[in-house]
Amino acid sequence: MSGFDFEEERIKQEILKLGARQVLLQLPEGLKFEALCLAKIIEEAGALPIISADPCYGPCDLATAEAEQLGVDLVVHFGHAKLVKHEPLPTIYVEARSTIPVADVVEKSLPLLSKYKRIGLATTVQHVQALTHAREILVRAGKTVIIGDAGRMSYAGQVSGCDYSNVKSIADEVDVFLFIGGGQFHALGISISTSKPTLIADPYEKRVYNIDKEAQKILKQRWACIEEAKHAKIFGVLVGLKSGQKRFDEALKIKETVQQKGKQAFLFAVKEISPEVLMEFPQVDVYVNTACPRVSLDAPSKFLKPVLTINEFMVVSGEISWAHLLKKGLFEN
């Protein structure tokens, strides 16, 4: 295994300490390729490894139900920092910190940052340990560097798929954000949440690029979904069944709001929100998703009907304006 620290010795010691006989491994999509190697480590510690093959979207998506059904003694959740306050089963979080250096790609970002003075730094939990070095490089280049620490995340500068409180807390103090990490997922969230220019410094692909055009494309798609939803007569309100995504009270409020406007609303309990699941109910004109808000944002063209976040529904219902939505955040609950 290379590129990430999977804390193998810590896992072995935890298994021995608990006397665990069966261990459930849960990994996000970007780390599943390491599942077999990790399972061998569990076997070496004397326990039976079981790999969760289901999608894993974040620390809010703990495989609690699966673990209870299988009767495992320990859940090892990889790739995220702890979010859920109390787990029903013994659970350890292995953040899988990246061991790939970021200095070169931060140096590459300097030409693209030439017209900006105040730089906001952000990353995922995999690279939070690299922010200090990245800051030093930027400061030597004459930049003012700010790293947000709003307190809701585990680390300063950290963002997650649905929590951008750290970057939003400093958005008024910076000219541009530099996100250190792979892929566009989190950088798009930064751009949309802050309305600031956002660059990706990708240490895996060793390149730096701007994400703003993609962010504007998503905003246009979301505006179109909201406008279509204003003409809907039948609403489906999605209630998430995953442990960290249950917002039943919010779903009830949305149902009541829809009915007060003389329209129909129905509650749907769902574990995995997919186009295939939703197309089974053709009478529904629009869905409001109270579970993971990034589902509808990252694949709007795949859904046949609009799938709104809670905040987007508030625009449809007239509770807030589009401008207020952009300030509040499209997908932050």
C-alpha cells in the first residue's frame, strides 16, 4: 500500500485490546482499491475481516446497520474524521493521511495566483498536515495566507462534502481559495459556498487548475431545478435512513409547508438515493432531499425530476431568496 497512512499497527492493537473476532471495514470510493490489503492485516491480527462493498459518502454514512446485522465486534471507518458523537458499536476512524508531498504542486500554483494577494487555504483530512508547509511556500512568495478554523470541523482548513464552515468563515478576508487535494468534488463546494475564485492544487495528478467555470455550470443547473420546482404539484420528501443523515423533523416541516400551499407531499424513506429508485414514482413532480445534500448537486442530469436540497426548497417556498441561498449555502444543512 502506498500514498496513504492506514495506521496498520493501531488497527491491530485495537483488535487485540477489544478481543474482536469479526471486523467490518468501511472505505470511501477512492480508497476501496486498498480493501483487500487491509483485510489481510485484519486476518494477521486474528480477526475475520468483512469488507463493506456499499458506497460510503462520509463520516455521516457509518455502516451501523450492516455491522449490527453481521454481529461484528469492531467497525474500522477509513478516510474521514469522526463526526457522529455516539456509535452503537465500537468504531475507530482511520483518517488515511496522504504521504504524497505537496510542495511541488503548491509551487506550480504561484503563476496562477500572481494577481491575488490574500490566499485562503483548504483541504480534506488527508492533507491537513501539509497546510503548514503550503502556507510557508506561499508566504515566501509574498502572499498573505489565511486558514479558517470555524470549530465545526476536526481541523483548521478542513472541508467535507457538506461542511464548508471553515472556508465560509474567512471568505470576506481572502481574494482566492487554493484547495490542496485530488478531484473536483470538494473544490466545487468551496467555490459555490464562498463565491470566490477557487484553484485546485492536485498532488496526485501534479497539476493546478481553476474550477470556477464548473461551479457556474452547477449554479445554473440548480437555478433551473428551482424554477421547475415552483410549478410542481406533487412533492416527494426524501427521509434518509443512514445514521448520520436522518432529518425526520425537517422532512415533516417540509411536508407541512407544501400542504399549506395547497399542494401534495409524500414522505419516502430511502437509504440510497439514485435515479433508478426515484423513477419508480412517476407521479411525483419534484423531490426534496433531507439526507445527503450533495447527491442531487453532483449528478442533476441523471435524475429525471428535480431533486432539491432543503435550502433550495426554501427558495421554492418563498422563505428565502436566491441571493440569500447563495450566502446561506446550497447544500449545508
